[in-house]
Amino acid sequence: MPETIRIDRDDRGVATLWLTRAEKHNALSRPMMDELTRAAADLGADPSVRVVILAADGGSFCAGGDLGWMREQMAADDATRREGAQALAGMLSALNLLPKPLIARVQGNAFGGGVGMMAVSDIVVAADTARFGLTEVRLGLIPATIGPYVLARMGEPAARRVFFSARLFDAGEAVDLNLASRRVAAADLDAAVEAEVAPFLQAAPGAVAAAKAQCRALGPRIDAAVIEDSIDRLVAVWQGAEAPEGISAFFEKRKPAWQS
């Protein structure tokens, strides 16, 4: 039984994949990564599922990587660090290649890996109260494994506005950056998501899957070599001096060395 996610299904073939670590702002722990990877495989293989909605309990969509997991990664050897990075990369790839429409219902803030999950979704409907950010560089890290998907989603010129500044931005700017498809009032979020679901239920599911696969084939290259490069970059940063300092500073509730 999953501990960090749940899946609700309706009789139309719409599955809602919920992140359920609300008390941790739905931060991505290793168990959550593994459960999301398995869920993507199961939903993708289920012919009764026509559409998948990615949603989250609580006030936050996803706060990014779980800092406890990051601290464990810092204390681990290189092989364990690489295996952890591969788990995160594998989860993102599984969601990105899901052969069903994936619609993100973003009711709250998303940072780091949460932005990555938005980037691998086909459609993102965001509440106008939500805020976003690629905040890794504040901790001495980089948006490594999510990078290929964020760049594919935004394009390089737009991504350069937010990829390495850690600046927070609102839902309106998320639409401008092509991270979000629509922004709506929080009270209208469910209706807006339903409006995105409805057209897919009138389309042939096999054709939908084939057309989505064609989009991926014609889009920016995200193959095994690109994914491995993103893992290499993350492991290299973990081996440096800034990541241990940034994560230690966070847990010690002090400023890192690069902040005055």
C-alpha cells in the first residue's frame, strides 16, 4: 500500500494521482519517488485509464526534494548518491513518458522538483495564489535532473530568467514562461481542470498515446545520454563544497557562507 501517494479513479477512466505528504509540503522523499515511478508504470499500462490528473493534498503542490533525503545524500558515498539521483531522474522520465494525458492540478506552491513535475505534465492548471521557484542554488545545488524537462518546457531564453537565480515568481509569470498552461482563481481550479480533461474523453485513446509519443519524438532531445548527463552534474555538485555548506546552513538555521 503506498504511503506517500494515493490514486482515485472514476468511471470515466480519469485517475487522480495525489501527493499525500501534506505535512511535509509534499516534498519528494525517496519513497515518494519510487511510488510515483511505479504509479506511472501501472497507470500507463492500464487500458481503463484515459487521463491522469496529478494533484496534491494540503496547501502546497510540492516543495521540491525532501531535505532529509538531501542530507542523507550528502553523507552517502558516490555510488549511493548516484543511485539516489537515478531514482529522481527515473521518476521524472516515467511521468514524462506516461502514454496518457497528464494534467497537473497545481493548487499551491511548487519549488525545485515540484516545478519539474509541472514541466513533465502535458497541461498545467495553476491557482493564481501559487508561487514557484527553482530554488536549488540557494542551497548550493542545481536544478540538475529536472533541467532537461524545464528547458524543454520553457525554452532556453525563458528558462534563463529563473533557472539559476532562485527567484520566486507568481502564476501569471509561470504562464508567461510556459511552465503553466492556465492560471485561474483557486475556487475555479477544479472546473478548469475538468475543462481540460473533457476533450480527451472524446478522443481515441490509442491515437492520443501515439500523438503524445510523436510530440516527444519531435521535441527537444531527452534521451538516456541527456538524463545521464543531468545525473553526472548533480553528483558533481554534491561532491563540491557549496552543497554541504548550504544544506548544513539550512538545518542549523543560519546563513550560508555566500550570503551576507
